[in-house]
Amino acid sequence: MPRLADIVRSISSINHKPLSIFISHAWDFHSEYLRLVELLYSIKDFKWHNCTGYQCGLIPEDIDMFHDYLPGLLKDQIRSAHCVLIITDIYMDNEYWIQKEIDIALELNKPVIAIKSQFFTPVPAIIEQAAKEIVEWTPESISSAIRKHCKL
């Protein structure tokens, strides 16, 4: 039978593992994306790993090949995530790729958390339907939603 100290140590180690988070970016790292990354790193006692991005040399230069190749790359990144954050401001200019990210997240049963527009633009219906929660641009609301929906 396990001792109480071993159980507590086990639970403590689980709580210190970083969450893997995929942040919507539509293959262009907008200022909103960079602002969210900074915000997440600024949250006290919040450990996370950014699984968004690409490796140089893996993206084909041919635009047709790019469109065929990118969904698989996105799927690999989202598969490794505990949750997906959608920045609604980015969706407005990049509907196609953000929709792909949402579709992949739902296919892989990854919780989607939407972050409201900083400019008071309504949340698009497609994001509203996909999101487990829609939050404000504050460290408290974002980290609370992540902790609530994105389990290790």
C-alpha cells in the first residue's frame, strides 16, 4: 500500500509538468500572437510549453505543395498539445487556416479556448461553437480557462 508521502510527492510532480499549448497563428506570427506568448510567460506559477511553430527547411517553397503539406504539420503540432488557443483577432484575416486549426483540434479532441478581440469585434460563430470557453485578454481569465480545460 502506498504511503501518504509518496502520494503527495506524485501529485506534486504532476502539477509541475508544463502544459503543451498550441496557439493559433495562421502561419504568420502576428503581434497578437507575440503578445499572448508574452502574457503566458508572465503568469506566476504557470508552466507551459509552446508547441506552435515550424522548423526551417520543412516548409516547401512551392505554394501548392505548401497547402498540401501544412495540414499534416499542423496536425502533428496540435496532436502534441493539451489545448488550442484561438485568437479571434487573427481569425478575421486568416479564416481558412484558423478554420483548419479548429477542425484539427476538434478531430483530435483537443479543447479549444477562444480569446476575445481586443477591438470589441464579435466572436465569429464558428469559433463560438468550437470553444469550450471564450475569455478576455487577461492573465487570470486565460490561465484559469487553460487550467480548467487542458489537463495533463
